[in-house]
Amino acid sequence: MLKKISLAEQAYDELVKNIITGVYAAGTMLQEERIAAEFGISRTPVREALQKLAAEGLVEQLPRRGFRAALPEEDALDELFECRSILETAALERAIDHIPPEEIAILQKKISELSEETETTRHLLLEADEEMHDLLTNYCGNRYLNNLIRQFRLKTAPLRNYRNCGTTPAAELAAERLAILNALQQKETAHAAGLLKEHIQRGRSSEPKA
């Protein structure tokens, strides 16, 4: 059964889009009451979304002042995604012989069934993407590498979410992830690593607009 997208998740998506596209420029104060009125919802889901973005680093929470948009510099974003690519391809190379084939098959089936172009489908595809990356970290056999990757994934989450909920067709997003899973299933290490690197860099490809 498809899950209903909460108001907090919808507010999160809108805030990410507005920050990355420059509607809320870096340094803009993000007032809960004004945003709630703009989105036509209560302040509670707006606050939840802002707190999530503060944990991810796309907004700053200022003592007694609320939240402020804080999009990192271009060079910093490039370096962030480069580090994530290096770490995750290393995890893939360590994990590929240890991931149970049945876990890959379950995820392949789940993604294959997400072909209908809806907002809910896109969120489910993003959840499936998280599960795919979890396979690599859970079976890489190195707890420190696992923890580092999770930190970098958290910091890149807003840009990844922006791409997932943007204009890229859901079918294209699904095919991209299935290609990685198929290479993992066939234990094609070099091919899987190359696809994974491209997949991670595409999360960076949605350039912020002035």
C-alpha cells in the first residue's frame, strides 16, 4: 500500500526547492509563521521540516532567533560529493561479495513496481535508494567507514531529495538504481562502482540557481 506523504515531508520538499533554487537566498531568515501561511499549513510541520534541514546543514538554527537558510559554497559541495563517491565505492568493493542475493532481489522487485509517476512514488523511490545505499554500508565490514558514509549521506540529503522530487522522470530514477542493483547481483565490481559514482554525482548535478 502506498504511504501518504505527511505535511512535514511536503514542507521539507518545498523548503529544499526554495533554498536550492534561490527563492530563499543564503542568509534569509526562515520564519515559521510566514512559511506556514505561505504553504497553507500549521507551524508544527514547518518546524519539523526546518529541524530536519538544520540536522542536514541546509539551514542554521540560531539561538533565540529561529532558522536561517545556509546553502554551502559551490566548492564545498563539490568536495562533499567527491568524498562521498570515494567512500561509497570503497564500501561497494568490500561489500559486493557479502550482500545476500535475496536482499538485492527484494529491492529490485520493489523498485521495478514503482513506475507510476506520482509524488508518493517518488518518495518511495527515495526510500528504496536509501535501502540500496544501506546494503553497501551494512555489508562493507568496517564500522568506521559505515559511520563516515552515513554522515556524508546526511549532509548531501537535501540535494539528493531535490533531484528525486524534481523534473527527472520517475522511470529514469528507477532504471538508474536498478542498473546498480543488477551489477551488484552479477558481482560486476568495476561496473557497479562506476554506476554508483555516476549516481552519486547526479545528486550534485542539480545546480543551485541565482
